[in-house]
Amino acid sequence: MKKLALHWKIIIGMVLGIIFGFIMNSVGGKDFVTNWISPFGTIFINLLKLIAIPLILASLIKGISDLKDISKIKSMGLRTIIIYIGTTLIAIVIGLSIVNTVQPGTGMSEETIAKIKMKYENDAGVLDKLEKASATKDAGPLQALVDIFPSNIFTSFAEAKMLQVIFFALFVGICLLLIPEEKAKPLVKFFDSLNEVVMKMVDLIMLFAPYAVFALMANVIIAFDDTEILLKLLNYALCVVAGLAIMIGFYLILIKVYTKKSPLWFLNKISPAQLLAFSTSSSAATLPVTMERVEEHIGVDKEVSGFVLPVGATVNMDGTSLYQGIAAVFIMQVIWPEGLTFTNQLVIIATALLASIGSAAVPSAGMVMLVIVLESIGFPAELLPIGLALIFAVDRPLDMCRTVVNVTGDATVSMMVAKSLDKLHDPQPKEWDDHYEAVK
């Protein structure tokens, strides 16, 4: 096992977890998995979340202070936001093109709709999504802007509010540029050292990744208790997966054409982050691993990855936007076909783009934003619970897939921005035991 590449170890853990989950389902071992296996996956995710904030803080402050020029920050920020908006628009258009061509919602029987409605309409998960969406919608039009600026940075750390942490790190980094270098040097050295420590933490945590993925996948499998409904929703699910696969292909074209790197090389280097994204369904939890792979194994400079990747984990949700386009039209095809107008689909594009920026980097946040997308086109409020119930059964596996696209998109854009700023160099990977011989 020691000679195997990390991504192969994770894949083995994933496959064994899926097999184990099916076995436990067949023998009634759901409680065993929930009580004795699932907690190890939770511990792993908690460890990744533990180091996410210190990593963003240290990497971004050190990176900004190393730029030595405030104009470079503006240049990097503009390129990042423009590319993120561009890829998100492309993702939404791909999703709408597929769902309008295949039309997976037409022809679904009344019996199937009634069964799904009865099973999921009053499900706690569906009601929770509706409640969160209502709270988001009731906020003012500039609330998303207000939420960027923290009143207490320690509260922002505790609640893992990424955009507030990014703002604080940018603020500190810029202020370090505006004071004499001899005054800034001690703090810059501190954050440089902190960054190295946290990166070493990532290496150590990843030793546990194959076992954690086993636990996470086993827990996912035991949650699927109605295969009949899953099969009924297969056409819809395949549309989403096809759209996400096309989006991955689009990223690989960008890698080949713009950065002149091999797409297969890129996939090999970023695959551990992709596999963790699939297992955890969380861009935020995967962020430390994404940063480690992009910096050490792909060769993007810290000042670029430290800005582009945390911002991307919060505002770049290409997979989620693609899913929202397909899900919104699918729901309308099934229960509100009269709403399928060209104007409404243009509104879906605009709203899904804005919703992706406000979507949290946590599991199933896309479904919360889907409610806002549907409401923007005048979808009947009384049909919303039924609409969410229609797709709720397959939301988790599709959430896993779209998180892979979100993370891949972040890594792709970081490479493009780095290439445009001449900040893409030869990789210098580090291992957890590089300094072990000196201290053992």
C-alpha cells in the first residue's frame, strides 16, 4: 500500500466502502454503520474544516504581502472574478441545453409523482431547505455585500464565514504592503511559518483519507432505501451527470489550450481533491487538500492559489449552477409545464448565476438556492414542496458529483490566473515525513 499513489488508495477505500454499505443494507446493519463506521468520516471532515481557516489566513496574507505591488492584487482579482463568471454562465447554458433536449420530466406517470410526493413532501430535509431559502430570500438586496464585512473576526473564524475571512486576510495583506518592510517582516514570517505548519497538517490528515472515504461512502450507501424511486429519476440524474461530465471536459480543454499542460497530468495531480470532494460533498472541507494539490503538485504560486481557491470555494459553483438549471426545468416539465417559456429560462440563467455566488460551500446548499431560482420565475409557492420532493431522493449522489466539478473548476481557474501572471512553475511536492528523520 505504501507504494500506491494516494488517489489509488482513496479509490480502493471508496469501492470497499460502497461494497460494505450494500452488504450492511442487505443484512440490516444500518445502525452498525451509523454508530461505529460513520463517525470516522465525520472526524476526518472535522479535521479538514479545522485547518481551512488558518490555511486561508496564512496563505492569503503571505501571498498578498509577497506581491509587493497593490496593482497586482487588482489585476489578479479582476481576472479571477471574470473567469469564474464566464465558466458559471457556460455551465448554466450547458445544463439548460441538455434538459431541454432530453426532456427527462415529460412522461413521468402520475403514480410515480404521487409516490414521491407522499414519501418526501413533508420530509424534514425538504422542509429545512424551504425554511433556509425563505430566510435567504427575505434578506435585503445588498445583504450578500454586507455579509462580506465582519464585525468580529473571531466570530467569523468560529462560524467559518469564508468571505469574511478572505476580506480580513486581504485587508491585513494590503496593510502589510503599506507599512515599512522592516515593520511588516516579523508578521509576514509568522504567517509564512503558519502556512508551512498547516500544509504539513494536510499531509498528515491525508494519511487517514482512504479509511475516512470508506466510512463516508458506506454511510452514503445505507441512506438509499428506495431503489424504485431512484430508478424512476434515472433520466434526470443522467442529464445532470452528463452535463457535469461535459463541464469537466471543458475544463480540460482550457488546461490544454491556455496553460499548455496535459489534461491527464492535471487529472492525476488533482484527483485526490476530486475524490474527497465526491466523498464529502463540500468544497469548503476539501479546500485544504485542493490548495495543497494545486500549490505543491501542480505548481501554482501561493499568492495566486491563496486568493483564487478560497474565493472559488465560496463564489464559484459551476456544478451547482448547472444542476440548478437542469433541476428547475425538470421540475417544471413534471408539474408546471406552462412555465417553460424562453423568458423564464433567461431568468433562470441570471438567477442561477447570482445564486451560485451566494451559495454556501456545504452539502446540499444548491437545493436551498434552487428554491430561490424557482421563485424568481413565479413558480407557484404551493408546488415548491412537491418540486423539491421530486429531486430529493437523488440530491445527495448528484451533490457529490457537482462538488467534484466545483473543485475542478477552482483548480482550473487558479492555473489560468497563475499562467496569465507568470506564476505557474514546476511542482515541488512535499511528503509528511520530509523532516521526520531529523527529529525521530
